[in-house]
Amino acid sequence: MTAIQWSDGAPIYRQLKDRVIAMMLDGVLKPGDALPSVRQVAAEYQLNPITVSRAYQELADEALVEKRRGLGMYVTEEAAKKLLASERERFLREEWPLVLERIQRLGLDMSELLKPVGNGGAA
């Protein structure tokens, strides 16, 4: 894991969980990869092991990682597909309506939206 800047805006366990999810989406952590141990993460980032465990447990509850007795936590085979599906769903539910509203407010039509950017404004 890389250096993390913790913010006051969300619980640290949530920020840690989001960081692991971002690493999965970016392909840094792939299916079958082991997560660093709770102790290792706690020591490296000076966190309470309970905080790290809580983040890992939420990932396990969402079937993004699985516990292997005596071995640790591993990224599941379906983690990338699940994350991509949930991120697409969130985009369509939360972000797209705002984009669509802006498109309508600006009076843009499909041909303008699909036109390559940087045409130099040829008339």
C-alpha cells in the first residue's frame, strides 16, 4: 500500500476500505492477491488493529475479499466485476442525472455531444 492521507471527513476504517477498493478497481490488487495483514497495516499506518479489522470485515461482508484460515484475506475472483457493476450503478443513479440536467439546461443535442472536441469551431 502507498502513503495515505487520512481526512477528518469520514471514519478511518471507511477511508482504508475505500483505498483497498480503489486498488482493486485500478488493478493494483487482482483476484487471488493477498491483502497485507491486519498487523502489518496497523503498524505501517499507526492504526488500531481493530480499525483495520473493521475495514477488512466490511470488504469480506461484501464478498470482495475472503478469509482463508491461517493464511489471511484474499481478493475474490468476482471482486472486480462486483465493483465495476456497483460503480456503474452509482454513476447512473447519482452522477448521470446531474450531467443530464446540465446537458438539458445548456440546450445541447446529441450531435453536439458526440462531436470530437477541438474542431476549431468550423462553421
